Amino acid sequence: MSKLEELIAELCPDGVEYRMLYEIADLTMGTSPSGSTISTDPSGGIEFHQGKTFFGNMMLGHSNMCTSAPVKEAEAGSIIMSVRAPVGDTNITDRKIAIGRGLCGILGKEALETKFLYYYLNACVNDIKKKSTGSTFQAINTNDVKSISIPLPPLPVQREIVRILDNFTELAAELAAELAARKKQYEYYRDRLLTFREKTP
């Protein structure tokens, strides 16, 4: 029996309770500040994100925009979710940022591990996308986000799941890097093998 199976058998043998996201996390729907307060000057206030332009594989990259008058902010350690096309994509921010109307900040309460919630939201992204409406731009609203159903196993179970998924994520990144290196090697040798000196008449 794996450690995870042992924890589940010990701590939640009868199953796991599901809760609405708003019950277990603080939600901040983004609101865009006035355009006159936005600049590319890094000393011009707090870093500002409007959509998922600077999303990374997991951690949020740095925006080239700042605002001197933020309306809504997401705290360090928050999950940032795209609520306008593309709906449901997520990242984690390691710093406080200002968020515009295309984003939502989600900060888990004491009974919720941030990465556990991140992985779960990724796993159910297609269900989140199904909530979206709009003919021009697909989007989800505050109630759509609030009503996302989240399993809430005990914290030791959450942490063990995160540990396992972190290991897989690291392995996948290593495999991707190896694959990219092999592809470059293949292209190099292909080009060399298929390059001939033209016969002179």
C-alpha cells in the first residue's frame, strides 16, 4: 500500500467532502484601473496583469506593466485564473500583483494547500470552460467561479498528492528538455547527411 493510500485509509476512510470554492478560498475578481495610471515604468507602482500573457508553466512571469492606482490585488501565494478567453488557465504568483478584469485571484484558506488547489483546477479545467458564456469572448463570472466544486481531503492527504504531482511535473520538464535536445541533434545530423557537394560538369 502506498503512503497516499495509507493516509486516505486512516484519515478519510468514508470519502471526502466537496465544498464550493468560495467557502474554502478568498476570491478576488479583477478590475482594471484607469488607463492613465498604467505605465511600463517599473517604479510606477505595483505590477499589473490584465490577462494570461505572462503565464508560465506554473509560476506567473513578470509583466512589463505597472499601475499607480490598483483597484484589485492578488496576494503572494494566490492562484491567478483567466476568466476571459481562454477561460480556466491558471498560474501561481509569488508576489502581490494588481489584476484586471480578465483575471481572478484565488487564495486558499487554512484547510487548503495552494498547490493542491492549483492541480485540481488544472484537472477540471474542461468543466470550468463549460461554464463560460459569450459569443465574442468566452468568459465566466463571479458566481461561476464561486460555484466550482472542490474536494477537501485532510491536509496530509493534500500534501502527499502535491508531492507526487510535483515529482511528475519535474520529470515531465526533464523529459521535455531531453526531447528538445534530441530534436536539435536529429535536425543537425539530418541536415549534414542530406547535404551533398554538387558534382561539377
